[in-house]
Amino acid sequence: MTPPVMADDKRDAEEIVKHKLDAVFTVLQKKDLDQQAKKNEINEIVTPMFDFALMAKLTLGRKHWPNLPREKKERFTELYIELLKTSYLDKLALYTDEKVVFEPPVQVKKKVHIPTQLISKDRKTSILYKLYKPANDWKVYDLEIQGVSVIRSYRSQFSEILQNGSIDDLLQKMEKPADE
């Protein structure tokens, strides 16, 4: 049985997110890097904090994931990781002078949710980082942006495709943006 989340664990999870976001904003403020170089640096910073494989599995859910052959799971996971990274990095690249305000971390069973507010001149964006601790490090398994879960959003889109087609149809649609 996994031990309960302790106060220190909540602080550790919050520190990981704070440290990574500080590093990301430092890169975004560099004037000597072009957008692609910034994306590459940010990718290196944020990739270790996400459990992309778990996110892929949760996105397809119990209805679709268990029945997929291993090679389809692997291909879906690869494409899903690319989709998430591109989406996340594209959104981050839009920010320049923002500041992140951290609200107190919230324990939800054995997980920790870290509510943040991204504040710019003309808008406030709430981002909730949902983390769990599979081994020694906390990992993000979902993000909620303005109250909308990334996993649930993609699950809804993908379920629609899978309802009227097959996993191959979904994989083909996911491959298209990379090819165009």
C-alpha cells in the first residue's frame, strides 16, 4: 500500500513545478534565441516533469486502451506526446511578461494538485497541475487550463473519432498535422 501524501511531499511537488516554470520563463525572456531554440530548451525543461505515457493511456481510457495491440498503443503514445508537446510549447511561446502566482497545493487522495494563475497585462489564466508520485519524483499526469482537463478534452475528441471509425483512423488524423 502506498503511504499517504505528507506535507513535505506537497511542498516537494510544488517546488518542482515552481522550479520548472521559473526555468521556462527565463528561457522565454531570452532575447538572443529564436522561437525554435526557445521551444527546444523549454522541451528539455518540461519533458521530465510529465508522465506522457500515462496521459496517453488515461486519454483513451478504459473503453479503448485495453483492447489495443501493443504496437498501436506505442504509436498512439508517440503521436499523443508530440501533440501535447506542440500544444503546450505553442501556448507557452505566446507568453512574454507574465507572472505565475501559486496557490496552496491541495492533496487529493495520494495526488497533489497545484493551482496557479498566469497573470499578464490583460488576462488571468488558471492552470491546475495534477501530480502523482509513481517512484521518487512527482510527475504531472494532467493539466486543467481554465477548468478544462487536457485529458478529458482529448478523450472527448478521440472518442468521437473512435465511435465512427477505428484506431487506424485516429492515428491517421493524428499523423496529418506532422506531415503538413
